[in-house]
Amino acid sequence: MRSSIQIVDVDRVETWSRYRAGLCDLCQANCCTMPLEVRLSDLVRLGLVDGFEAAHEDPGRIAKRLQKARLIERYHTKTELFTMARRADGDCSFLQPQTRRCTVYAQRPDTCRQHPVSKSPRPGYCAFGAHMSAIRAG
Ligand code: SF4
């Protein structure tokens, strides 16, 4: 008999599920293990960059400070995108490891707000993987 548990590989979009409202409540937040690119405005909203600093400082210098503090992995000068640092296991550093919930939900970056509907390697689909509590509840 075929298992009802769908195996998802975050890096292979063909294994992703069609997104629907409410799916996030059952998920182990696989999307929060993917590389996260943000803009300076997101960093201001997250409280990692001061509004005055954002308006007056060169983004490259801001990036150096954030890299030193291990808050970002790198900065792309051409696109002006910052890649956020992740934990050793690949989780976003804002993800609560046990509950698999975002700890900065109200301030989360635009990329997170737009995923998976418009901002996604496969728009409309996501790397859904059932959270253990959802599996136990059957
Ligand atoms: S900021 Fe929040 S929603 Fe965005 S990847 Fe991190 S934990 Fe997930």
C-alpha cells in the first residue's frame, strides 16, 4: 500500500504541494529553512538596522556590520539584497525550533509575506511537510 505521507524535498520544486489557505497551520515550516533574501527596508522593520542608518549609511558598510554580527551571510551589491544568516541546521534564526513558528511574524520580511503565492521558485506551490503534532492528531 502506498504511504499517505508525502515526501517533500525543499530543493526539488516538483515535490512541492499546491498551496491553500490554512496549510501553514499544519506545516513544520519547511519554507523557513530556505535561503532568505531581504531588502534594507525589511532589516529596518526587523529592528536590525536603524532608520537613520538606512537613510545615511552606505548599504555595503551596513552589510559589513551585519556580517560581523552574524546576522547576514552576504550582501549582493547589484541587487541590493541581503541574504539572512541561518542556524547550523538551516533554520531561519527567527524560527522557534520546537513550535516551528516565526518569532517576528508581524515584522517578517516581504519575501516571507509573499511566499508562496508570488515570491517562490514555483509560485502557488510550497514545500509543505506536516508538523509532528499534525501527524499525531491524524
Ligand atoms: S522571518 Fe519568520 S517567516 Fe520568514 S523565514 Fe524566518 S521564521 Fe520564516
